[in-house]
Amino acid sequence: MKIIRASEKHTHGNQTFHVEILYPGSNLGKNDTGFLTIGRIDHALFKPPGLVPMHPHQDDEIFSYIRSGKMVHLDSTGKKEHLSNSYMMLMNAGSGVSHEENAEEDVEMLQIFMRPSENDLPPQVQFHQFETIFSENSWRLIAGNTTDSPLKLRVETNIFDIRLQEDKVVEIPEWNEKFINFIYCFNGEIKIGNETIAKSDSVIFEENLTFEAITESDLVLFQIKKDAKYSDTGMFSGNKFH
């Protein structure tokens, strides 16, 4: 088990757009800033009248995981959508797509940059309306490469979330030795064995662990197939430190 603390992230921004960037590979002492199929994870605070102007993406799978607030998405495919904590978006940038974002309300979210199985795939932008904002005490599949994934990733990784109430205990879903697990604590505080994981901390593990909520906690779980094929040359997910 490897823990990456919130204090190890890179902080950028201003009063309207503040972001803490997790480069998991660099925290593991690697030149590649990503970790397997995860390129990077941005924990962002975005406030009106904040605007991120039109900008390009290529060869990344970008999941906008919003937990509070609302924002407007506009992209080069002609789509304009109002995103929220129950209406989310996944951009499969492929050979290229551009977009802009405008905060309507104070937003707290993760911008998750995943690595596709190969470059230059056809670009597409997906949206999904979830029935509930939170999945209480039960893991919910939110994005992945299975047929029942609400949002489709083009790489062998599945993403789940859960809101774990205080004192509740949970195991990971469908534990399998073929997968490496990566958990990001969005909010709250959980106990794993003798370790405590707090807001913005991450933990990487292969064993079948249990998690106990010290306080009400929101968790995001990445189940990554160990031999997943992925490209590490994406515009944002392919960063390297030399």
C-alpha cells in the first residue's frame, strides 16, 4: 500500500480558478508523471465569473467529476451543456477536440485525465444524467470500459464512487488480483488498517482492504487492469519529468 498525501500535490490558480494537481507517478519517484492509465487528477475550485477559454485537447480521456456547483460546457463538436453534480461529462479527445468552461455557481470537482489505449481515436463528448448525486454506502460505477458503464472509457479501467457514512465499513467492489486499485479521497476521513486517509489524499494498493469512515466521506476508486495497454503521450496525461 502506498499513500500520496494532499501536501504532495502541485497548486496553481487564483481566486476564481484554483487547482491542486496530482501527478501520481512523480510521487512514486518515476519520470512518468502518470500512474498506469491515470495521467493526472486536478482537484479544482471554480467560481463565477470564472471562464476557462476555448482550448484544445488531444489523446486524453477527460472526466469532469463534479461534486458541487454548476458550470457551462461548450465544445468544438457544437455541444453546449450545463453540467452539475448529477449531470457529468467525459471527453474522449482522440485526434482532437476543443472546449471552454464557464462557472455558473461555485464548483468543486475533479478533472480526471485518463490515458486511452491508443492515440488518434475518433473524438467524442459524452454526457450522463445520474439518478442520484451520491451513492450512499454502496459503490457506483460511473465510468469505465464495460458495456454497463454510464460513461465509456477507451482503456481497461473502471471508475467507481461512494459516499460512506460515518462508522460504515466497505470493501472494494469485485476484488481481483488482475487489478491495481487507486482511491482518491474527495472529502472526509477514512481508516485503512492503521492509516488515516483525509481529504485529497490517495492510496494505491493491490490487496483486498476494508475502509472505515471516520467522518462522512466521498471516495473515488479506479480499478486498473495491470496489463492494460495505454498511451503515455497525451497532451496533458503524457507529461514527463526528466
